[in-house]
Amino acid sequence: MVSEPPQPSRRSRVLIADDTESVRALFNRLLAADGYDVVVAEDGAAALAAVTEYRPDVILLDVTMPQIDGLEVCRRLKADPATRLTPVVLVTGQAGLDDRIRGIEAGADDFLSKPVHPHELRARVRSLSRFKSLIDALDSAEAAFLSLALTIEARDPYTNGHCERLARYAVRLGRALGLPADDLDALHRGGYLHDVGKVGVPDAVLLKEGRLTPEEMVVMRRHPEIGAALCAPLQSLRVVRPIILSHHERLDGSGYPEGLRGDEVPLLAQIVGIVDVFDALTSTRPYRKALSPAEAIGHLNRDVELGRFTRAHIDAFLETLATEPVLTSR
């Protein structure tokens, strides 16, 4: 059972999940006195439902709850991208090393041992609440960059949907190459943000109907560096910046902005570079019609022959095209 619905004015919110009523009441009283919104649940299933409904900032989980124990609840929360950054504190009467190791493996951020001292409870929640507020601030800043990237895309009707397609293609290729989940997440975000630096490209160049002059090309080719510089202050975009900066680099050194060669080109940037070329070729531009997928594949194969991309990466991408649909502009 879940109680205490959130108030319209959003304060930092704490979920208390414990099957002992006296513990829920004590924690509720202490934390409510400190100004937190408090939500309570009496078992693991109710805790998961409360997280979905109330989106708490800190979660206190009793380890030994009925239906679903606290360790399993923690595992599920940390496996879900929507809740994996929410701090979880396991509250347990078992303070042995093995128990703590199991908690760490489940993804717990902190531990409290029963009986819990009121001052320790309040200090832990206060610290983790501040941590969550910093995470939320970073998420808000990253969301602003994403909005900026989509706004830039919207300036040019010929690139409608390009960022979304790139994100999906890049994740497909990354998955085909066996990359870990963190890299797949970076590819997804990098697909959306790769051209954010075009905010610094004048409309006269960005929207020109026709091929760019050499001078205009110099201006256009500044966008990777502009984008990387814009994202530099955000630690959360640290793994995405190499994609933004280097997605136009090529293994033979013919790319830009730095003319990197071979392994100097970051792997994730190579992946986004491949799918960027494919999507650009299969999309209509002011100076040409969209090529067919087969024609675009021919271009990619020629790029392999010229040493711009690796055969293994192109073959893996072609395998994804054989099993999943080619994405088209709407």
C-alpha cells in the first residue's frame, strides 16, 4: 500500500519502503520534520509502484521485505535508465561483509544498519538528496543541449529527422559490434548531439541551396569544434564529446577538423561517421535527390577501398540493414 500523495509544490521526495509499520512511522516523522515529501510503501511490489508514480529523489529500502526483497527492488531500479541515477539506501539488520557485498552488487548507493540512529538517517538522506539535485541539474542542462540540437535540425527542412535516425542507426551498429550498454547510450546521445555545433553556422551557409564555396566549406567545417566546446562544461557529456568533435574524421586522415588517422579516430565517432554518411546519402538535399540504399552502400564500400572506414564496421552495418528496416525521412 502506498500513502502520502505528493504535493503540487515539489520538494525533495523520499520513498520509505519497509514492512514494519513502526519503522515507516519513525522515518516518516523524522524526514517530514526536515521538510521532505515522504512516500511510504510496505513491501517491494508497492515500492516499485511508488517509484513509477512519485519519482522519489532518495529511496530507503528495507532488505527483508515480503513479495520482492530490497535487493531485487534495487537491482530493478538500477537496471532501468529512468531510475538508475536515483540514490538507493539499503536498510538492514545484517551488517556482515557478505551482505554489504550483495548490496553493492545490486547497485546500492549507501547502507544503514538497524537500529538506525536518527542523526545518521537525516544526514544520509540530506547528502543523497543534494547529490540527486546535482544529477537533475546536469540532466536539465543536457536536455537543453538536446533541444538546441533539434532546433538546429528544424532550421533545415532537408535534415528533418536526421538526428533521430542517426541515433537509431548508431545504436544498431554498436550493438552489432558487441559494444557495452554505456557505449550504446553514448551513441544514442551522440547521434542526437553530433551536429549541435551548427548553431554557430550562419543560415546563409547552412541553408544554402547548392554546393558550398571553399570559403563557405571552411565555415561549415568548424561545427564539430564549436559543438565540442559547447558541451565541454558538462561532465555528463564527457563520453559524447569525442563523437561530436570527430564524427567527420576518416581513418585515412582525409577528415576534419584535426585530420586524425587510424586508431586516433575514436571508435564511437567512427560509428557515427558511417551512419551519418549513409543517412545523408539516402536523404534528399537541395543539390541532389536521395540515393537508393543500394547506391549508398556502394559509396560506403568505396570508402572502405579508400581506407576511410574499416571493412568490419561496414559489414556489420550492412548486416543490420539486412535485418532491420532502412529509416526514411518523414
